[in-house]
Amino acid sequence: MKFIETIKNVWKIEELRNRIVVTLGLLLVYRFGAQVVLPGIDAAQLENLQGNTEEGLLGLLNAFTGGAFANASVFALGIMPYISASIVVQLMGIAIPYLQKLQKEGASGQKKITQITRWLTIAICLVQAPGYLASLPALGIPTSAFLLGQGGIFYVSSVIILITGTIFAMWLGEKITDKGIGNGISLLIMVGIIANLPQSFLLNASSRLETNSVMLIVIELVIWLVIILLSIMLVMAVRKIAVQYARRTASGGYEKNVFGSRQFLPLKLNASGVMPIIFAQAIMFVPGLIGGSSFLKETATGQWMQTNFADIFGLWYNIVFAFLIIVFTYFYTAITVPTNKMADDLKRSGGFIPGIRPGSETSEYLDKVMSQITLPGSIFLALIAVFPAIIVKLMNVQTGWALFFGGTSLLIMVGVAIDTMQQVNSYLLNRHYDGLMKTGKNRKAVA
């Protein structure tokens, strides 16, 4: 079989084999840490906490941490503070000249940006860790579960452990990127999400079996596979812009004629990835907080906001959620796709788009094309993001299993899987023409 042959080819390449082993080992360490409960908390009394974090926004947060949030684990904050810090630094790079300067300095500048991100991660943890510990009693942990009490010693030691856990998870992610295969931070998030998948599916399947609805299980799996295929199409879809490169003449100059090499400039349909969903998800916490404030808590408006924006499968929540995703898709694409730089790079390399003048006209043309393809891309992204709510309302799917029918969870899994597979494929293509490719001639592997 082609799959077995591919696995054999992967195992023949020593460097790739070592990287895969390192990656799996570090991911195993992360999953082990997610099960280690904070010192001073009785692990046998966490049932209420786990029950209260199965649904809603807390269920989503618990999914991103691979269950560590519900386990009161040393990795309870997960890698999300680092993600938040990365987003903040990226946005600050638009307005702060110093960060803009660092972005242009190449590897040395990126090293400094990474250091700034790390320090900001610690600052975010200093806010989130005490908040998490203070919320534990409200989330269902009884007073008797705090073996050392809830005094200063417990808080100080637990805050230090939670911050250390996030830093250690961040270090694991960076080591996977450096010594393993794939993007380490993304892999940690994906593994945390996948860890909840079997249990969520089995719980939903068992409820279907109780009502003799076996066919519904099959239908759900078919829909799930279709959504995965659509998500892959969204991640992989590109608009190819034909680019003509001038042919270098014998005198060293450039001659722009039809004999120049023709290539394509790929513009992604969804250039912003899952970031618009993450931004929108963060904003969706705000209406509930405003509705629960002391000014609106007792009013009809405040109660309406708390009711409608606490349910992630509710109508108004998903209408606003979809709208924010479309807005943030345009915003994030605008700041991450530098059409001016792309036009300048084309001009410097002797490239041009047929019928478009190099320079400002090329930049305007690329910007126009990006705006045109971003609209369907953003709508498609919004539909995938709100599809879990649709599947819950139409087929009464359990909420835990519904989260895998779209949204951030599915797009992260698809995006990370494709990125990792492409890296493995690059190793295989260096040694075998076939590898993960469907066609092509084999060539002898190089040890």
C-alpha cells in the first residue's frame, strides 16, 4: 500500500525520524503535565469543576488547554497567554516605530521581538493566574479540596507554578519547532484539542445508541468529513497572479519580452488563517461582562446580554460572532499582507504583472485583488466558525462533539496538520520523488 510505503520512506530518513521522535516525546511531556494537579488541591474533588467546564466559553477554553483547565493542572493556563502576547506584539508593530524597525532587521530583530513576547507572556500570566485561582471555588471546587487552605501561601505558590507551567509549555513549543517537525506552539494547541475528541465523540455516540439512532451517528460522521474537506479547501485555496520575469541578457541587463520566465504569485483566499476567529472570540467575552456589570446587571438589557451572549450556540451570539469574523478578516489581512512590499520585491527582481506597470500600480492591483478574494474568504470562514451552532440546532448534537464541526478547533487541526505534512513532504521530496506525492518517479534514497 502507498501509505505503508510512505511510512517506510519516512523512517528511512534519519534526520526526519529523529525529529518525529523528538516531537512525539515533547508532546507526551506536555500531555503528562496537563494531568498534574496543582499542589494543595485534592484531585479527587474536581468532579464539579470538570462538569462546569464542559460547555460554553469555558468548554472552549478547556479544549484549547487539552483538559488542563478542568484538571486544575500546572498547565491550566496552557499556551494561550503566549498566543495572546504574540497577537498584542503583532498589533503593536503597526503603531510602534521601534517594533517596526525590529521587524525589518531580519533574524536579530526577530530574536528581540521573541524576547519581548516572552516577557509580555509573563505579564499576562501575572493577571490570569490569580484570576483563575480566584474563580476555582465559583466553578465548583469545594473548600475541603484546598488542602493547604486558600491563604497567601497557596496563592503565591500556585501563581508561580502556573506561570512556570506556561513558560515550560512555551519552551516545549519552541524546542519542537527547533528540533522537531512542524510549528511547536500550534502542535501543542492541536494536541490539546484532539485529546478531547475521542471522549466527545463517544459521549455523543452513546447518547445516540440509547435512542437507537445509529444512522444519525453515520450522518454526523459524513457531515464532519465534509466540513474537514471544506476547511482544507479554505486553507489551501489561492488566487494565482501571473508574473512575468525579465530575461537576463548576455550584457548583464534585463530584456522584458515574451521569452522571460513566467511564474505565479499566490494570494491566499484566507490569508489571515484562524486569527480573525481568535480575535472575535476574545471580543465575544465583552457583551456578557458588560451585561453583568453593576450598572446593567438588574436591567432588562443587562439580563438579555448575559443570557444571549453566554450561550456560544445561541442565535445572537453567532450573528455578532460571524460579523466580527468578517471585519477582523479584512483587518488582519490588511496588516499581514504587505502589497507595497510585494510590489517593490517584484520590481527589484525584474518581475512584473502583464498589463500592469511595476511600482504603485502593481501595489494597487494586488490590493484590489486581495480585497476581492477576501470577501468570499471571510464569509466562508464565518460560516465554518458558526457551523457548530448550526449542527447543534439542526441535529441536537452534544455540545462537546459539536465544537469539532467547525470554528477554531477544526481550523487549527486542519491548518497544523497541513503545515506539518508539508514539512514531512519536503524531506521526502529531497530523497524520493514519490514520497507523499501521487505521481512521479522514485529515485534512490540518500542516506
